[in-house]
Amino acid sequence: MAKAREGDRVKVHYTGRLEGGEVFDSSVCLDDECGCQAEPLEFTIGEGEVIPGFEKAVVGMSEGETKTFTIPVDEAYGKRNEELVVAVERTNLPEEVKPEVGARLEVTQEDGEEFPVVITAVSDTHVTLDANHPLAGRDLTFEIELVEIG
């Protein structure tokens, strides 16, 4: 039976969990009563479309095979970088933005490049923005099934 290797286009079903077992993402419907049709994740191994540890885990798997593995921080979204957390004056926010903790915004740099941030604190005068990926600094555990090697 063929095994997945670099350059293969693959489809996988997955469920990602944090240390305590909390699901942070899944391609599988986890609600038995919902009736939704989940779509597998499709990517090409070696193209950097998914985090490195996820790609590594799929290499060598056969269609129909399942496995559970943990991706360490360095092969997932990396360590948290406190330099990506900044406090800005509320007056620097567009008027239409109502700052609330947990809100996600797109920030545009001077060169026109946009990147996502999350508001982590709000005071009368300042708003704290965090540009770290929400899963940065965390080990991630995945249950995957290799559905197809294309």
C-alpha cells in the first residue's frame, strides 16, 4: 500500500487538542446531532501549507491509517514573542472600532502589509494588541486519519 511522502497531495481528517484535552480545531463534526458533512483538510506535503510537525506526522502514513501525536511548540506556532504585544493609545484606533478584550483586528503596517492582532486588555487610555498566533507557546496534540493520497 502506498505511503504518503513529500510532494504528495493528501487529504486528512483531524482533531486538534490542547494539553487539557480542549479541542481547538477539527475537520470532523464533533456534534452527533448536527448532521453536518465535514470536509477533510487537503494539502501538499513539503509545500508549507500546514505547520511543520503536522506535515512530518503524515509522512509514511497509508490511506485509512489513523494516529495520535503531539507537536512541540517549535514545530507548531513557535514560542510566544512578547515583542509582539504592544499597548497603543485608544486615539490611534479607527473611530468605528469599539475595543473589547478578545476582539480580532487587522493592522496595516506602513508598507501596506496586514497582519491579525487580538485585543488582550483595554483601559481608558490604551488598548493592548497581541500579534502572536493564538496557539503560540503551546504543544498541540492531533488525532488524524489519512483519507486519501492524491
